[in-house]
Amino acid sequence: MNFVNKENKSLDEINGSIHVPKNAGFWKTMAAYMGPGTLITVGYMDPGNWITSIAGGAKYKYALLSVVLLSSLIAMLLQVMSAKLGIVTGKDLAQLTREKTSKSAGIILWIIAELAIMATDVAEIIGSGIALELLFRIPLVVGILITATDVLLLLILMKLGFRKIEVIVATLVLVILLVFMYEVFLSKPDPLGVLTGLVPQMKILKNHSMLYLSLGIVGATVMPHDLYLGSSISQTRKVDRKNDNDIAKALKFSTIDSNTQLIIVFIVNCLLLILGAALFYGKDSNLGHFVDLFNALSDKQVVGSIASPFLSMLFAVALLSSGQSSTITGTLAGQVIMEGFIRLKMPLWAQRLITRLLSVTPVLAFAIYFHGNEAKLESLLTFSQVFLSIALPFAVIPLVKLTNSTGLMGKRFVNPTWVKISAWTVTSILILLNIYLIIQIF
């Protein structure tokens, strides 16, 4: 197996910083390993998911719930592989991809990864900017500028310790979950329709508009930057890599953590789509945006007797929580990608500020050009999620190849045959769908 050099650790400031008990019971050990999965979930329920899921429900009712389900299953498979790569090798996906590819290929993959981070940032910026506008009546352009300063948030949190960051993010995720459980409960969706929607339908592949939105859901659910991040923060727990039994235990509990949190993601994304269907399906085609949903929740003509300004404010709070918690994972993933691919270490604030400014600039230009029109900005957000879907194979293919390597992972931890088959099948489907989408667009 290959082990990381002491001076070349992934996210060096938090690598191996959390102690795990050696001979404790199941629940105490589980508690020590719970956390990284929570940070990963944030990327799977950021504002990009919101707009694609809400739009999916508004346009096609419950039909795209099957896409949410399949995306979640794919995410579970890939995130477990990502965590395994980091735990077994002591290196992250960016580091190993750079080591195993030529310099030119490494640069190309780095550029794609950075663009994926920017696309993720677009969702966070737009979501946070609209949330600030809804909550505090701050003009959208000003709100977007404010989001450029949230680099300070993670810098403050990093001083508190990584465990506290996990707790803060978990609290924000809980807020999002509870808000949408409550609002969907009030909207009284059709239970049979929801169950039927979880069954895949061929019409999704035949309808270009449905396929485009489905790829947006896949891109919003299975996030390229989360694969890089997962391979890194899985190393925050102190594991003796000279002891295979210790590695096996870490893999077991990391898998439970990851899959448990991704089940929560699945529930939240289903709730978003169900809410979009309950409020907007069969109504004006212009509906289905953040502002529309905010206004609808307090409009009796749209949602009936459940209408309340309180529900609208809850929605905006959840949206702001989503945008800000996503900022944390985006920052960490950006550091992993930059240090892993181009081996450039720079202060966290500088790395985050550069990435954020590159992302804010096009969104700000778009907002000014369209005079702060939220609907126009949200169309940019949907496109960013489709780009993430297109970028996904460039992270997945290296991940699958690396975790399939016996020389790298060892005989005990290399992917079993069923995982190899499943992973390559998923990768092939993603590539074929993306090729089809590109052909349809052009």
C-alpha cells in the first residue's frame, strides 16, 4: 500500500486530529466516527438541489422521484468508495489522481474540478443572495456581494476545531430537514402518487426536457467536489494504517456514517420535489422558483388554509442555512483540489477568496444584466447543476480505477467484484446520458 508522507497530508491542519476509542462498544465508537458524513450531505442538499427538485415537482409532479432515488443510491456507492480510498491509502482523490496521471492530464482534470467548485459556488451564491433578499429585503445584487465575504465564516470555525464544525453543520442540516418535513406535512401530498413516482419510467429518457432536468438532479445530488472532499475528511479520524483490523473498523463505521447521512439527503431532496409538486404542478409554468415558493407559502389562493408568513420565513431560513453550510464544504473541497492537483499550498482565506471571487463575478454580471431578476438567475443555477453532471465522470473514473487497484488498496480492501461491476455500470450510464444530452442541446 502507498502511505502519505508526513509533510504531504491532505488538509494537514485537521488530518488525524480526532481520536477514536480502541476497545469501546459499538455506539461509543459510532459516535466518534459520526461527522464526516454530515459535511458530505451538505453538498447533496445545497440550493442547487432545491431549484432542480422544486422544478422537477412543479413540471412533472412525482415522476422524477425515481431519479432522486437512483441518484442517492449512486451517491452512497461512490461516497463509500471515496472514504475508503482516503482511509486505506492516507491520500485523497486529488493527490492520487495527480500521481497516477501525466502532468498535462492532471492539469486538465484540475481545471475541470475547479470549474465544478465554481458551479457549486454559483448555487450557494444565488441561494444565499435570494435568502438574504427574502429575509431582510436586501437587494439581490447587494446580497450577492455579501456572500463574497462568507470566506470569513470558515476561518472562524476552523479555529474552534473540526469536531465543532461537524456539530454546527449537523444543526443546520437538522433545521433544513425539520422545516421541509413540516411544510410537506401541511401540503398533504398524494401518498400513492409519491410511491408510484419512485418507480423509474422510460418516458424520462424519451422526453428531452425531463432528461435535461433529470441530469440537473443527478448533477445536484451526486457532487464531484464531494468525492474529493470525502476522500480527505475521512482521514480526520486517527487510524493506525499499519494495522489492517484498525483500517477495517474505520471503513465499517465510516460506511455507516456516510450511508445514514445520505438517507437523510434522500429524504430532504424528496421533500423538496414533493413540495414543488404539491404547490405548483398544473399551475402557471412560470412558477417553481425560490421567490415563487416563498410567496406561495403565505398566499391562500395558492396553498389554501396552510398559508402563513411564518412558513415563508421558515423556508428562507432553511435556504440561508443551506447556502452557508454549503460554503463550508465548498471551501474545504477547494483546498483539497488545489493542494492535491497542483501541490500549491496557500492560506485558506486566499484560496477561498480567489475561488469565491471567480464564482461571484459571472453571477453578479448576470444579476446586473437582468436587473436582479431571480427567475433568470435560477435558470443559470439549473445550468450549473447540469454542468456538474457533465463534470462528474472526470472525478468518478479516477475514483473507480484507484479503488479497483490491488496494488494501491491491497487484497483485503480492493473493491469486491460486485462493487467493480456496479461502479463501472454507473460510470458508463452517466457518460452515455451526458453524451446524449450534449447531442440534444447542439
